[in-house]
Amino acid sequence: MSITGHATAASVSVYVRHAEQKTHAVNAIAKFSARALDAREKARGVTSVFEKGEIK
């Protein structure tokens, strides 16, 4: 484990798990924000040009 600087394989595993958790959290927030924005736009009656079929 000297390449990563960790003393044991278990410590590498803990580091990777925490790093993945941060990535998953950021992705979840991005998805939630996008859904909230979509819901707000639909509530206001805003549609995209893609939905109208003006752009393919």
C-alpha cells in the first residue's frame, strides 16, 4: 500500500468508501436540484423548445 500512502488495505478501503460517498452525495443534490427546477418551470407553464418540437 505504499503507493497510496496507506498502511493497510483496510485504510484504503475506508478512504475509497468516503470518497465515493461524497461523489454520490454531490450527484444526488444535482439530481434533486434539477427536478426542483423542472417542477418550478412546469408550475409556471414554461416549456422548452425541445418539448414544443421546434428543435430536434
